[in-house]
Amino acid sequence: MALLQIAEPGLSTAPHQHRLAIGIDLGTTNSLVATVRNSVATVLNDEVGRPLLPSVVHYGRDGRVDVGYSAQSRQSDDPHNTVVSVKRFMGRGLKDISGHDSLPYQFIDSPGMLQLKTVAGPKSPVEVSADILRRLRERAEASLGGELVGAVITVPAYFDDAQRQATKDAARLAGLNVLRLLNEPTAAAVAYGLDNGAEGTYVVYDLGGGTFDVSILRLSRGVFEVLATSGDSALGGDDFDHRIYCWILEQTGLSLLSARDTRLLLGKARNAKETLTDHGIAPITAVLGDGFVVDLTLTSEIFSDISRSLIGKTLQPVRKALRDAQLNVDAIDGVVMVGGATRMPQIRRAVADFFGSEPLTNLDPDKVVALGAAIQANALAGNRSDDDWLLLDVIPLSLGLETMGGLVEKIIPRNSPIPVARAQEFTTFKDGQTAMAIHVLQGERELVSDCRSLARFELRGIPPMVAGAARIRVTFQVDADGLLSVAAREQSSGIESQIAVKPSYGLSDGDISRMLQDSLHHANDDMEARSLREAQVEAQSLIDATTAALHADAELLDSDERQQIDRVLDRLNATVASGDAADVRNATEALNHATTDFASRRMDKQIRTALAGRKLTTLE
């Protein structure tokens, strides 16, 4: 009897084959690549056994591109051509980078996303990131000895659409097939949960070189469910380095340093931070370009004092995530520390004090994200696994549409599991309207002006109908990468339009965290603003209807009646422009009252017109 060697749907074409897939942690400070071998996730080392690849790229005059440790050694002597912490520039315009004047780069303020001037020509953050990813791909191919099916690349949970799209573009430039973008805290939870067989509710506290994320997950029988996420896309270990750098300037009285000296002292600051992880003091010595000698000693106490506000900034998103998940500290079974910056003793003390228990550090915080990404990549590649598990991630911010009056109608609320699709029906505002402009927004505030614009498109060809008769169904779809597509369809005619939201690069560095913080600080203001806008929309509709009626049937009113309606109408117009919600509603009610008799006469006229010349016996 012949033996058929047929795989299960979605698995390898032959059961004995193993598809090569990798997980990549594209970090601000260091990057890693990992894979699953013999059902075990492992980080792939370079040719001399080093797991980390510094996320540094140097562009030489001869066209040579150095990545990693060799590039890192050039950051002081050639700062303009050595790009460090490029992740912070992903999807950003120059105006979005705070303190860019103090950075040792020559920026080009190009449309959409900034570029850096190098001897190799202008380089965008996407191109620089692609050079890092390309080196990791080469490491993986050399180590695994075969062609890669694809890669799962991790991103901060609070990366917005522009940053996610920039990351995917960089991967494509590097020759990688992106199986999925995976949020870093979620990847860490997968690695920790499967490694420890953990169940319960866990907080993932992820402080990397340039970003901070916190996610709350429920682990139960192989299901990894993200309950809430929060964070700050502009807070990381680099900020702690900068605090030490500023302390050095204060102690020495230095200012207006050259690019070389700035990069030198930033490097010394980072070294001091790392030294204080295991020691109580860290010497800082350097000779600047003008011969000035820096000779200082930084203690753990001083470092804790100058970084206290930064630590406090990490705990604010933690509180927000707990509120969103409707949990208190007592409900948390453990806190998983992720990211190299969590090695700082003051960070671990602050987290332990907040949760009342020591954080979990049995997995290397530098490697855990890459390991989780590798596990996910292995599953998506169709390889068999000893562990059956399901991943349920969420979106960090609400998605919605602009409605009349500049209001935001939220379609998909934040912390909704992805992938997700939701739809809502809208209608037209004016008689005979044949097109509708659709404005897609992201954020937590009630007004369009306070949220971030994602995309605009139009639905044309709507059959002419009376206002309110058209049924336009708008559908939002968010894929597993957290990227959005929107479609609009007029139900009676089948006319349809859609857009894959490809946001333009160049968003505010703290945009997402600011949106959420503003939503809390301004909740009452938003409620009042929304109430006013709704009252204004209702009033404007009545004004338009009354004006049209007066134009059509003015002969039904005598001069006194017309003057009275005109006075009330003028008062409502003035109130809409300057009054509050209560005043607008009172004025609207006054106009309704003033036009009641007029409306009755118009109805009588329409009935008489409709029945003119007809006998009662002919009416059914």
C-alpha cells in the first residue's frame, strides 16, 4: 500500500521539512535575531559568539557601511556619519524630534520623514534600519544555512501607524518577508509564559533604549490575551543617558559642545549608567577636543535623584493600563521585566515598591522579546510545535470617523483585540447629496482637532435622495500587524469606495501618550465640547430647514409673524456662534415654538395641493 506524505493544511509541504523563520527584536540600542531549533527558541550569535548587534550604522567615504560594534567604535570620531538610536526617528519629521539641535547629526527636513546627511548621501531612518535588519538577516542565513521563509519583527506597542509602516518598509528593503509585526510586550509574555508554564494575570514592563511599553496579559491554558496596553513612545534608556549628560555639563560648567564632544560625553554617560548596574560608583573621565579634562564620579544616589522624574513617568502608563483592564495591583500575579534599561537598580526598586513584590527577571531582558518573536515566527511558518497556544493582541488607540460639527464617532475602541472588523451606518445631511467625504481619525478625544488624522477619501455616485434616506455602511478592518483599512458602501446602490490607510510619516514623538493623557485631563471639557457641538448641529439643521421654508412659503405669514420668526432665527444664529450648549438648546426650542403654526400651515398647503382637483370618492 502506498504511503501518502501529505501535511496538514497550513503546515509544511512535507512533514519532515522545517521552514526557516526568524524573530527580530529591532531595538533602539541593540538588536537581536532568534529562531526555534528542536522546539527550543534560541538567539543566534555572530561569528565571535556575541548575541547582541548594536543598532549603530556608520557610512564611510568609500561607500562602506559598517553595522554593529565596528560602527559603534566610530560614533565619537565621526558623529555626523554614525547613526545611533535610529528607532527614535522612525516615521518622524524634524519638527517632531524634541531637542534635535543638541544631537550630533545634520538633519534634512524633508517632507514626511526627516533624513540625515551623510558622506554616502541623504539617509532616511528607514534606510538606516534596513541596514541593521539586513545584517541580522545575513547572520540568520549563515547560521541556519538555508533560505528564510519570513520574519516576525517586534515593535513597541505604542508605535503608531506611521512607525509600523516604516518598520515594514525597512524590512522589505532588507530583503525580509514580514510574517507579522508583533508588539514587544506581547512577544515577551509569549516567551516567558511558554518557558515557565505560567498562568494568571501578568504585567509586562518594557523599558528599552528609546521607548516604554506596559501591557497587561491574561495567560490561561495556552491563550495569551492582552487586556490593556499603555506606554510612552518617547521615553527610554537614552533619556537616562541624557540626564547623566546634563549632569556632567552642570558639574563642569560646559556648554556649546562640538558634535564630537557631545557624542563622546553621551557615550561616557551610557557607560556610567551601565557601571552603576553592579557598582555603587562610576568614574567619568574624558578629554574634549579643546583639551578640557572631564573627571567626575557619579554615585548610585546621585543617579537615582536625577532620574526620579523619569521613573515616575513610567509608572503613569502602568496606572492607566490597570484602570483600562479594571484591575488593581493585588490582581497581578507577576511583573515581567523587559528591555535592557530595566537592569537599572532604581527601576527594579520602583516597580517592586509599586506592585509590592519583586519583579520576575529569570529570563534575560535583552533576549526575551526576540525569543517570543521567534516562537511566533515558527508558528506562522507552519512548523509543528509542542505547545498549542493562541495570541490575542490589542490596538492601543481608538479609531473613528469625523461627523457633523467636527465630532469624532469612535468605531473601534482602544484595547480591542486584533485582528478586528467593525462597521457602522451613517447617512447624508442634505437633500440630493451624491458624495460623502470620509475622514479617518485616531485618538481618545471627542473633537477632530484633538485627534490625529489618518486618512481621507470620498464615496461618490450616491443616488440622489432626501436627507437621511441614504444608508452608508463604513467598515473598519485592523489586521494582525495593527494596520488599518477602511471601506464605505451605499447599501441601496452598492456603490463602494475603500482605502488602505498608509499614513504619511511625520508624527509627534509623544503623540499617542499625549492623546491618552489629554483624554483623562480633559474628560469634562470634552463632554461639554461634544454637548455644544451636538446642540450646534441640531440648531444648524433647524436653521437650514426654517430658511428653506421661509423662502418657499413666505406668503403664509403676515408681516408681524415673519418679523417674529426672523428675530428668533437671528437670535439662534448668534447663540450658535457664541453660546454654550444650554443656550443653544433653549434658542433652538424657541425657534421650534415660533414656527409651529407656520409648519402647520405649510402642511395644510401641501395637503390641499396634493388633493386639488380630486373627488373624495376617488380616495382610498
